[in-house]
Amino acid sequence: QAQLSQALNGVSDKAKEAKEFLVQLKNLLQQIQENGLDYEACLVAQCDALVDALTRQKAKLLTKVTKEREHKLKVVWDQINHCTLKLRQSTGLMEYCLEVIKENDPSGFLQISDALIKRVQVSQEQWVKGALEPKVSAEFDLTLDSEPLLQSIHQLDFIQMKCRVPITVPPVPLLQLEKCCTRNNSVTLAWRMPPLSHNPVEGYILELDDGDGGQFREVYVGKETLCTIDGLHFNSTYNARVKAFNSSGVGPYSKTVILQTSDVAWFAFDPSSAHRDIVLSNDNQTATCNSYDDRVVLGTAAFSKGVHYWELHVDRYDNHPDPAFGIARINVVKDMMLGKDDKAWAMYVDNNRSWFMHCNSHTNRTEGGVSKGATVGVLLDLNKHNLTFYINGQQQGPPAFENVEGVFMPALSLNRNVQVSL
């Protein structure tokens, strides 16, 4: 009996421990239930936050697409309206000229034929190179790389420290040497990404040195793969390089390409910067004017250093006008005689004498003028920073305008009584 009683006491103790353990297990069930609900709520909140962030980013990306589409549509509509207007004007002029050609009165035809010929030439010159090419493409230069995000979503788990492969910077762009060229004091560079390159490219940075072995500087940042830089020094050697960038950073530089600008500037009169009364012909080598007031036209070359000389021939000279020859800044006033503002340095001359003029100040009156058939020479010496004029090979007055520095273009002012050719 004593042994049985002792054994029962042991079982009783175990039964008591079992009851306490059951209570503990029941409490654990409740804790698991509560913790599970808490973790579910946290997971839902985290995923909802990701969905909200993705929704907001989607809205931003859609806005970018909309802006790009609206920009392209506006550019195309502007080009359509501009081309339609030009076409309507050209068609009207053609129809009028065809009617004039049918005119049976020779004297009546001769009275208007010269003016019509000039109008037709001006109309033809309006269709410059590139006028009949779209300014934008139908393609959208927008690339969305969602693959890394999809990979992250698929790898999303409760295991910590998952490794993600980041987007790498773009590789080195390849300069297309066969498309790189120089003309006068401008250079054109072209490049492309290497084949089988899958890293996204958001844009390019083109750098050029100063033409004298100095430091590189940014001259273009954008998405295009072709760029022309104007206004460089003549007879200079430039080094150029390009690199690509995306959201991860900027890639390495390309190889440096060396470009040599021309030592001789071949230029014509510039129709884009000329006063609207100026009439250009002979491939923009000849200039005259529709107004009795003096109007300004610039040359297409730009000089910032070195020595430069050019000549202008007086093809027609009626009623003793005062044409002016010289140099000017790009923003010179174009509806009055060259030299009346502070952006031009000129010699104006009649049939008997000449004067130098800058800021409407007249100096150095010199005997000797021009007539039909005369040749006026302009010598711009940016090493000595002065300007010298010649008439028929003879120097006209002393060297003019000391301390001339900056970037200049050949310039001319004239009225309808004069015709001048390069």
C-alpha cells in the first residue's frame, strides 16, 4: 500500500504539471493568433505602401509621356502650319507668274519681270536645307526598365539581406569618326552606343577643350547623338570626348577625337540674321536692299583671333549713297547705318570721302570714295586688335578702332541705291 501510494503521488505531480502545461499551451495559442494578426496587418500595410508608391510613380511617368507627346504634336503642328503658309505663298506666286507669262504686252511684262524674278528667287531660297524634313520623330525616346523592380518583387520574402543586382552605368559611347567633320570654324560630332548594350541611357555629355590644350568643358547635354558646335577659333586643334549617363551615374569617357578647324573662312551673307529689307542673290554672295534707308546684313563667319581679310565689290552705285563696311556683333542693330550703335565698327564712304564710325562717333575723314566697280577691302587683325580699310587696293586712312576684342562677323549696311558682292 505504501508503494502504491508513493507511485500515485508521482502521477499526481505529473498530472498537475500537465494541467499547468495545457494552460501554457492555450496561452501560446492566443499569443500566436494575436501575433499572426499583427504580422498580417504589418505585411498588408507594407505591400499597400509599395502599391501606393508604384501608383504615384506610374502617374509621374504617364505625365512625362503626355508632355513628350504634346511637345512632339506641337512641334509637328507648328511645322505643318509653317510649311502650309510657305506652300500657299509659293503656289500663289507661281500662279501669278504663270498669268504674267501669258501677258501679250511686252512693255507691261518688262515693267514687272525684274521684281517677279527677285520674288521667285527669294521664295526659292526660303526652302532651305532641312525645311522639308520633320523636326521630330514619331518614336518616343523614353525607356522604362522595370526588370530590376520585377526581380525585387519576385525576391521579396521574409529572409533578410537578399542581394539585388543594381543597374550599372552605361558603357563607353563610340565616336563615329566617319560622321565627324569640320567646316570653317564649326565642328560636327556623332556617336552611338556599342552593340548589345542593354543598360538604359538617359542622355549624353559632350565635352570640348579650348582649342589650345586647355581643360575640357561641357558643350552639350541631351539625348541626341549628333551635335554641331559653332563659333570656334579658326586654324585650331580641338579635342572632344563624350560619355553617357543614367539613373545609376555617369559612364566612362569615350576615346578623345582630334578635330582641326579651317585656316581660311569661306563665307556668304547670312539671310537668317539680315534685315528683312535686304535682298540676297547669287548663292547669298550678292546683297542689295528694298529700302532707301540703310539696312544691315552680316556674314556667316565669326572671328575671335588671328588675321582676316576680305573684299567686297561695288556692282551698282546710284545717287551717291553711303554704304558702310566693317565688323559687328551678332546683336547689332540692323535698321540703321552700320556703326551707329556700340555693336559695330565700320567705314562709311560716298563718292568723294570716307569716315570711320562706332557708337555714332565719326572720325578720320579721308579723301577718296567709291563708284561702280570699286573694291573695298577689310583687314581685321585680332593680334594687333585693330581694323584697316582699303579702296581699290589702297589703304584708306590710318588703322582704325584700337583695342578691338571679342567675336566679330563681317558686316555691311546699304540702301537700294547700292549692290555689293563678296
